[in-house]
Amino acid sequence: MEEKRLGFIGIIVEERKTSAAKINHILSEFGDLIIGRMGIPGSDKKVNVISLIVKANTDEIGAMTGKIGLLKGVKVKSSLSKIA
């Protein structure tokens, strides 16, 4: 099994009303990978940001970000450290 590495995931939410509950459900599914979470509401631009610190392997990150990336009005990017 591939070793877990430290990394982050950035999520931009443009359609909060239709996506928030779905995003929270996915994040709960993968909650054991999440070390920290910060949400920044966007009042004037109506764009919200969620930042996650994770400890996971590439397959786990791919599974989580893949599900999130399928949601309408949501963009997601991730990066993992090279050190396990």
C-alpha cells in the first residue's frame, strides 16, 4: 500500500445552494483523511472557498477530489508533499 503524505485540497464553490450539502457529505465520507478544514464565505462575489489539510495517498485524494469535481459549480485542486 502506498504511504500517506501530507497535502492540501482547495475547493472553490460557485453554486453554494446546490452544492453545499453534497460537498459536506463527501467530506464526511473521507473524514478520516482530513486533518484540518477552513471555510471562507464569499459575501460580495458569491464565491466560497474551502481549504483542507489532508494526510492521504494519491488514490484516496483522487477518489475524494473526483467526487467533488463532478459537482456543478465546484472546482477542486490538490497537492501532496513528496515526502511520505
